Amino acid sequence: MMRTDAVLSHLPTLYREGEVVGAFAGTWGVQLDGLDEAGVSVQRAHWFDSTPDLDEAVALAALLDIGPEAFHAGLGEFRAWVHALVRARLQLGAVTREALRVLVADYAAGFQRAAGIAAVAPVDAWAPDAAGPQLLDNPPRSRAARLPGAGGWEPLAQLEVDNGGMDPAPWAVVLRGVGDAPEHSPLVVNRTTGHAVLFRGSVALGQRLTIAPSAADRSVLHADLDGADVTERLTVWTDLVAGAGGPGEPAPSLAAGALARGRNTLWFLPLATYDAPGLGRYLLAMADDTLAQGRFDTTTFDRSLFAQPAQMAARVAWVEAQPATLEIRLPAHALVTDPGLTEDGVLARGRLEAGLDAAVDRTAGAGVGTDVVLRALTDRQPGDARLVGIWPRTFRSAGPTGADSLPDSGASFDVTDFDSSVLT
């Protein structure tokens, strides 16, 4: 009735109290009040932070080519998304480290206020270590490949692994016995780089031989056979020669090798070494690349050996630096939410991580792969399981058959009885 009073205030005092005039002014006043309310609604619809309608906010954000996402559960989360993207893109240049920090900080803070949770601490600066928020360029990734993908690695077989990183990557190999008989003197060669390592010993069923860069000095190798240090039984070549003239002179130290960028061809064969068992299994001379196990209609007769069953499988592991990639790691050790809303809080935390992932991906430079990781509080207690026995155990014995007494023996004075002796 504010407009009715305003209309009556323009009339002389004598007419303000009239019933008919008051009803007439009230009719217009109600219409004018309605127009005022409509005007306020229209005005509020043009203020992004004031509109109560999600569709109106979406229409305003569309002017900046920013739309809602599936992980937005309400107007508050959408507002946090738009404000973070606008500030990072229009004010800070989007692709810089500072712009990404502000993007992550603004979106995380706004989302958590809207969702009523606390999971990520304020991101005031990038930290140099894992204790705080980190932005890592070309983050390292642990890679592994089983050789072969199934079954065992036959002697003379050449298999490939792919180092997709920016640089050569130091690698480790775990050899595991998978056959009924041991594998003797295994030699693993990287034909792409010429680096080779030989173990002068045997790997039986269930045993694991780990050859990896030493923790104390990453430039040299260390070997472990089911928990026992067997490094002294390694031999390394840095430029192995295949064929009759090989393998060449071994390296003076147990130098660790590296996978070259791209595809690497790994070659395995059991190679005879002095004072190591394995006769009938290993090769007495260094093979060349053309020698293979005999396969009908596949290999040539004069470059083939009788086929030998696989007695060993391998797993190769390496760490590669991903090109054109950045990763943001945020400590998220605890989740705080209202009592009784734990399940909703966990879902909101998942939406926060999805939103940060999408926001950083769309703000970073073109062609740059991105990932945002919320690191939960974890306690790792690595263990090393080993095969110590195969059950059920089978016990075998052998002995004489026939009579249950000692057979007759030659007569020995003061040794054999008279009745149980025969003349010799």
C-alpha cells in the first residue's frame, strides 16, 4: 500500500479521507506496487550475486561463455565456479602459476561455504614440498609393465616397453620363478641402449630377484633375492655386443641403466657363466638378434634352437616425467561437516575435486594435461611377501625290500654272528 499513500499525499487534505477517493487511489496504488515489485525482480535478476534463481544466474554467466556443470548442486556452488573462473581469466591471465593458485583458492573457498563443508585449507601460496599445496610441472609417474603380459618369458624372446616421459628413465626389474625348474644365470638386455645385467645364480619357483638402483646411490645397481643381498653376483655391460664376438667387456661398476625415450626392446636369455649351475638350460655362447626358439613356419632352421619352456616372468618398473602436464596436489586430511550430514559431506568433497579438476583443465594452457588431487590422510606400511613353502608337502623315502632282517654277510671275526655268516 505504499503507492496508495503516495497518491493520496498529492491530494488536498479534504479529499484524502474520502472513502471513494481512497478506493480509487488504492486501485492504482496496488498496480503501482506490483510494478515496483516487478522492477525490483528484474533489477535483482541482473545482479549475479543477488538473484535467487539459478536459471537467471546461468543466463548472466552465459555472457562470459561460462555454463553450469553436472557437479554443481545448487546456485551457491555455481556462483563459486563463475567467480573463480572470471577472476583467473580476466584479471590474472589464466595460464600463469599465480592465476591457477587464485583459481584453486577462490573456487575451493566459495564451494566449501556453499556446501557447508571444510576439506581444503586456504591456498595462500604454492609450497615447495608435500606438507602444503603443490603445483608440479611435468609430474613424475610410476609405470610398470609385466613381461610378458601372461605366462613366462621364454629365452631369446624380445619384448617391448614404452617410456612416454620427457627423459631417459632409470628402471628396475623383478624376475620371478614361475616354472617347475629354476631359471639359471638370467641376462636381461636393453637392445635399444645396449645396457645389460646378468645374475650369476638361479631363480627357483616362487623366488623373486629384484634388480634396481640402490637407495644409497641411484647410479649403481642393487640385487635382492627373497630378502638376501646378492649384489656381488651381478655383472653389468653398458654396451653389450650380441653375437659370437659378445658380450664384450663388462663394466667396471654396477652402473644402473635407463630406458630411452619411446620404445625399448628388452631381450632375455640364460647365459653360461663360470661356476654357476644350469647345464642344459643356458647358452654356452652369446646369441645374436636373429637366434630364436624354433617355431614351425616362423623361424629359420639354421637360426633356431630347440624350444625351452618359460621358467621366469618379469615386471619392469620406471618413473617417467610427463611432458606438457601439470598436477596440483592439495592436502585434504580431514572433512568437517554438520552433525548427521557426513554422507552429504563426502559427496560434496567429491564434487569439489571434480570441479577443481575441470576448472584447472579449462584455464591452463592449450595442450597441457592437468590433474588436481585431494590428498587424504594415509598411513602406508609396505610389506614384502615371499614364498616360503608349497603345500601340501610330499615326503618320499627309499629303502631295501624283501626280508625284515639283515642279509647274510661274510664272516668277520668279532663282528658277525656264527649262524648269520657265510664264508667269503
